[in-house]
Amino acid sequence: MDPISTRTHFTPTTELEDGERVIASFQGDRGTYWREHAWLAAIAMAAGMGILWAMGNPHVWTGAIGGLMAIAVRGLYLASDETKMRWDLTDRRLLGPGPRVIWLREIEAVRSIFSAVQVVTGTGDKYLLKYQPDTARVIAEIDGARARRGA
């Protein structure tokens, strides 16, 4: 891949090794994406109104509109890309979008953060599998693959 390329890879580009097989794939879920953005919009609306109220602005309601519009624009702009991102779990590695590769033996922790699954390596690198509809299932699949591999 060209180091200055602006092309976004939504799926893994790493080739499988001899005998390696994909045992699960995790892709962002559109329903989960919009549900999380609805919560973000509610928080942004409340924050906008709170800030305007604290400043003494008589038009506090405009904070709700501003917060809603900010999250709506962000959500609409990023929806197609964020829900295309796919991670493949093999019997040896977790392959992320583009050239990302995490060896199962290097994974130190797997945990959920809202609708994302965070994978932390022994070197401190952190990766997010975003907008997963069932984070517990994703964690169980990754931990199960690690256990079978003896990681």
C-alpha cells in the first residue's frame, strides 16, 4: 500500500497464511450505530441547553437544536463508512480493516465500551471493533479463539 494513500480499507487486506482459516467476522451494525447516535444526540442537546442556560441566554432551546444538528450531520456523514468496517477472527490472528494484524498471543485484554469491543495488546496498542450489536458474543469469540490457541 502506498504510504501516502488516502484510500480507506473497510475490510482486511492481509492474506491468510497456509492452513489459517477465518472463524468469525465482525462488522459494524447499522441499527446499533443509529441507536448510539440517538444517545449522543440526547447528551449533546442537554449539554447545549445547559451551556446556554449557564451563560444566561434567554433562548436556551436553541442549544437542543444545535446539539441535535451536530450529531445528525456527523451521523449521516460517517454512517456508510463506520458500518462497512469489518474485522476477521482467524484461528491465529485478528485481522482488522486494511493491514491491521493482531496475533492472538499478543492480546492482553478484550472488553466492551458501550457498543464497541476494545482489544488491548501486550505492547499497549488498542483497537476498537465499533458498533457491535452483541459485544458479549464478540468478546466470547475472541477469548475462545485465544484459549484454543493457548494464548
